[in-house]
Amino acid sequence: MKRLLLILLLVTLAGCSSPPPLPPLRIAVFSTWATGAVMFLAQEQGLFAKHGVQVTLLPAADYRETLKLYKENKVDMSFMLLTDAIMFDSEGLSTRFVYVTDHSEGADAIVGQPALNSLDELRGKKVSFEGFNTFSHLLVLKLLEQAGLKEGDFQSANLEAIEVTNALKDGKIDAGHVYSPYISEAVTKGYKILARSDKVLNLMAEGFVVTADIAKTRHQEVQKIINALSEAIAGLRHSPDQGVNIMAKQGNVSVTELADTARNLRMLTLAENREVFKQNGSLFEGGQKIIDFFYQKGVLIKIPDLNGVIDDQFVAATAKHP
């Protein structure tokens, strides 16, 4: 009888024991991009602790590394362009775009040789972008379309932004897509800005994504992260210099480099997020243009459902901040 009672007691205790705690959510942070690095600010200011959520931040030296971490399932959440969120979802990695941190209002640009004065002078010239059938490719095409140029009217070159200035110097290209801080580098060396990304704002949404599985199974934690994120962005808008200094220190990058990206980014408030996430908002408008581009290029494995990729539930539920 005693043995039976002991067994029953152990079974009861086992049934009542709490499940092991879930590990902190892993977030890829683009260290040299101000609105990616805002997660460092949230951590340093204790906002994750304030909202009752544990996270592990994984710094990434460049944007491509954040994509690699996300693709390889080494993080649950990452800073990303809407363009790449759509591509990941099309490729079978169900992705939810949950918060817009900024629009690049000039943090991306086409820079060209000193003798050039406008985009229409690029007819027959060689123009570079980072990868064919990518966001960079789309950005260059849309900017050149505004100058009356289409594919076939210019020569294309696949070149990373960090290599553009040297390629211009060596005469390998006539113009190329760069982003901060490489814009300042190009201008300092005498090259001209021919166009900026503020001309195609609805394609320039950047923010945070989460896997669909995590959005569903750890909904409350994701919501707390978004709460902390929106509060950090509000604080950064209020005290940009202080915020940039903190983010640079935590990300182990120079203040100058981080401030250079921040100057040409318009960080979105929570109220602005609620506007762009509306069905007729700029997020859906830009998303459809992105899908149309990739579809025409034949690179979409399947047509993603924008209503799935663009997920407004966390923005809608986020508490208001100053």
C-alpha cells in the first residue's frame, strides 16, 4: 500500500510540475543600420525587462548576414526589408512582417561618375546593383524608369555596395547603387548622387519579421518585444544623439557610421505604423509592386499572400507611447 501511495504521489507531482521554460527569443540585429540597431537601445534601456520578455540579440556585421541567420533558423526574428520577407515566404519559410521601423528617405542612392548630371545620361552606360532579381535590382530599375530608361537601355553589373566607389574609380562602372555609409564615401571622393530612394518610398519599408510559427506559438512574447521596440523608437526620435551613442557602443561600431545611416532614415511612429498597415496603406501598395516585379522575373516559387506576410496584429495591440 505504501509503495502504491508513493507511486501515485510521484505521478501526481509529475503531472503538476511546470514545463521547462522556453529559451529567449533570438533576434538578428544589423549593427551598422540605425533602425536595425534599435534593439540594442531597447536592451540597454531595460525595455525588454520592463515588458517582461527575454531575448538574445545576435549582432550582424551586414544586412546579408541577418538574412543568412534567419534563413538558417539561427534566429526567430530579424530586421529585414519587406522585399526579402516576401521572398522568404515564397520560398517556404513562412514569414510575418510585423513592424515598420523606417522608410529609407535617401539612405539608398545611385551614385555616378563626376561627368554625369542626371539619370537619363545612363542610357548605354553600365550601372551596378547588389545581385540580380533582388531589392537592389528593383530599386535601380524603378529609379531609372522615372528617367525614362528600362532594362536593355543600360548595361547591368552585379556589385556589392562596398565595392562601388573603387569600381567607379577604375572605370568599371558608370554608376551604382550604394547605401549609407558608402554614399558619403562616394561623395567625398567626388562622385555624384544621381537619385535617392525617397523617390520610391513605397518600396522602401524596413522593419522586423518573425517566423509564422513563432508568431503563433509565442504570440505574447512577440507582442512584448514589439511593445519594447516601439518604445525604443519613440525614445530614439526624441533623443537621437544619445540613442545613436548607445547603439554604437552596444553594436561595437563607430558613432559616425551609425549616425550617417540615421540621417537619411525616417523612423516611423506607432501611429504611422497603424496607417501603413491598413489594407489600402503604402505597405500593401509597395508589397504588390514587389510581387509583380519578382513574378515578371520568374523568381517567385509561389505567389505569397500579402495578407499573411503583412501582419498587423502586433502593431494593433501595441500600447501607445509618447
